Amino acid sequence: YYNLVVNNRLDEQYAMLYSDMNKGKLSSFGSWEELYHYLRQQPLLMNLVSYADHHGIRRRPYYIQESAELLENTMYAYIVRNFFGEEAFWAVYHKRDKLIKKGIELIETGKASPEAVVREAYR
């Protein structure tokens, strides 16, 4: 389901449509963090599923549930980008990525320097 939606760019199309339809409200937020918090309270996934269904991708409840987090995260990122730009897009897109979080943690604690890697301080 995820691949069908993404390969047909329906997630990106719906994010643009949603942004246009709610421009007044969405542009009132002072930061991408505020907008992200608001979006997490909206039924974006079910709206995207309806949009995809209307465009020929039938509902597959099990696969929708399996890909829900990925689809929602991508939607949040696309919508945030429409109002706060590319840097905010990547901040949202990687916000819940465990690998990115671990990398940031290692950098902030000094465990990613060449010397620390040689000493295997990252373990």
C-alpha cells in the first residue's frame, strides 16, 4: 500500500491539497514545531487513504496500519515544508528516525570523533 501511494505521489499531492485548503490556519503557526504538533492531532492518514481510494488505490486495512507511521510522518514533513521550507521538512522527516537520533547523540557526546571511533567509545 505504501509503495503504491508514494510511487503515485499521492502523499505529496494530498499534502499540497491539504495545505491549500487550510492555508489560513496552517500559516498562522509561528514555528514548524507548533505546526507539527497541530498536524499530529489531525486525521491526515484517513484523509490520505480516502484520497488514494478516490485515485484508484483501494483500501487495504492491514497494509494501511503497517505503513501508518511512515505515511503520517511523510505527510507531516510535506505540509511543514509548504510553510517553513526545506530545512523544516528534513527536521520533521527525520524526527522519529532512531538512527538519526543515535547519530546526533554520538556527535553531541563526543563519541563520533575519529579518536572516539578508534577507541570504540560509541559502544
